[in-house]
Amino acid sequence: MLAVAVLALAGTLTAVARSTTANAAAGDVVALAGVEDEGADCPVSLPGSYPSNSRLPDPFTKVNGQRITSQSDWRCRRAEIREMAERHVYGDKPAKPATVTGTVSSSSITVNVSHNGRSSSFSASVQLPSGTGPFPAVIVYGGFGGDTATIRAAGAAIVSFDPYSVGREGTPRNNKQGAFYTIYGNTSPTGLLMAWAWGVSRIIDVIEQSGGNVLRADVGVTGCSRFGKGAFAAGVFDQRVALTMPIESGTAGVPIYRGVNAEGGQTLSSAYGEQPWFGDAFSSYTGNPNAAPIDTHSLVAMIAPRGLLIMDNPHIANLGPRSASVAALGGAEVYKALGAGANITYHSNVTDGNHCANRTEWRTHITQTVQK
């Protein structure tokens, strides 16, 4: 899979892109890392430049050219991929701020952050399922993700997160706004998707500190369209996220950079210019994705072995669904190598092109995956 030219693959995946490629309801259960980034202590030294590569870079090969040979090698190889993703795609995700405080109730979460003399705050609403808590929680970007009624029926609380309170759209790259940029500066080169992921991590901090009376620190994340891009990034960059469920995420989400332009999806330059979703440094690759040292299959792999349910729509070419299926197939190789192949599902077998619809085809998958 990883050794075949991407454009050749993009032409051969029609059947795969319309069917489930792995079964998240099957048996694998894995322990979470328990920390935001378990590879933070790994030494990472990246080269100043990379050769152009029209194929998907091999996630099993380190930057020094050595191929990893054991599951224990993945922790620090993942740290290399993370550093490349921050430096070249998303921008930096700072470590936990000096002070994070807040409250958790049956109706809301408040988050207060202080770092280097700057402070900001934001909040999220909570809807509990029936039954007796404490409950696991699924953070829903903008209230616009997986079917919330299905998630609650499966036993998880809904945390409705407004990502714009952390990083606003409609702002120029040199004057970004929101709680993240209040702390780290409005000219930060970090893009909105990473700022939103930082916000999810701070919500998880507060849940962890709350004592577990209402919610327990057993968290999923979901969103659709631009919020699908955000949910994907949140799962990639915080290993405490047990379940990531991006829906119809499109360019800057799951689809591979090397395939989406040729497929007829939203181009990389269009997505880069529409909103500051990508980090500023990604401008170098919008016209030449073959120069990018990573691609999204390696971001899928960064979520392994945790739960990942990718929901997509083959009826909307602008979303790049074939390129998304390639990312899922490539990342699934790492899932399988870690013995967690049953923890990833790519599903796009849907009947129509309505964008971000609550689909009956996905309800069983959502229910089973949340409960697992």
C-alpha cells in the first residue's frame, strides 16, 4: 500500500471508499497513554530539508533512514512524526500551561488558563445521558458532529465545545483571535486546528482535576466538515483522547495531501487561504505536496492504537473521499502492527450527498464504538 504511487491508488479505491475497511466493534481493547504526549521525552532531530516524494512517506522509517522493527520503537517514531506535523503542517502545540483550573457540573465546564503573565478562559455546555455517573464524555465541536442522541443513548455525556472561543475564523494570519492567541500571541504561526486541539486538551485537564463526580477522564471527540478537521487534529495530538470520530472532514482533515488536488477535492491552496486552519508553515506545500515530509496517513497512525471512526461521503468530490480512504488504509498498517487493527474504521457507504447529515447508516457504528 505504502509503496504504490498515490495517484495510482486514488484511481483504484472506489469500492473500498464505499465500504467499511475495519470493524471497530471487534475485540481489541487498549490502555490509553494517560498523558497528552507520551513521547515528549524522545530525542527528535529533524533535517533541514527533505527529498521530494510522490509516494506516501513510510511511517515505519525514521528520519535517519532506519526502519523500526518492534512495537516499542513506535513511541519515539511517533514523536518524530508529531514534530514534523507541528513544524510543517499545524504549527506548535504548546505543552500544558503553567496554570489550568476550572469547574465541571452537570450542565457546564469552565476552563481558566494562565501562562507567562497572560490569562484567558472559555466554557462548554454539558448534557448528561440517563443513568448514574460519572460518565465518559464526547466533546462535540460546535454541536456539529456525530449524532448526539445516539452518543448519549450509548452512555456518554455530550460536551458542546465552541472552537471559535479558542481560535476564531475570519481573522488574518497576522492577527489571530481567541483564547489560544490571547495566551500565545495573535501573530502565532500555529493554525486554528491546532489551537482548537489545545482547547480540547485543556477541557480534558479540567475533567481530570474535577474528581470524577460528574464526568470521568474517558473522552472522545467528534465534529463534521471544518469541525471534522478539528476533531481529527484533537485526536492526533492528545493521547488521552480514547475515541476520535471525524465526519466528512475534507482537505486539512483526513484526506492525503498528495491525492486531494488530483482527485478534485478542495485544493490545498484553497483550504490554506479559506481560513487559517493550517499552520502558517504549510504555505510551502500547498502547490507541491510531494515536498511535505509527512502525509495524513501518518497522522491517522498517530492515533493508533486508540479508537478511530472515520465517517465520509463519496458523493461529494470536494471532500476528497478517495484520498481520505487512502489515509485510512495507510494508517491502518500501523494499527495492525500494534495489534490494534480492529480499533480503526473507515465508513463511507452512505446513500446521498447531504453534507453533515445525521445518518442512519452510522448509528450502529457510533453506538458500538462509543460503548467499546
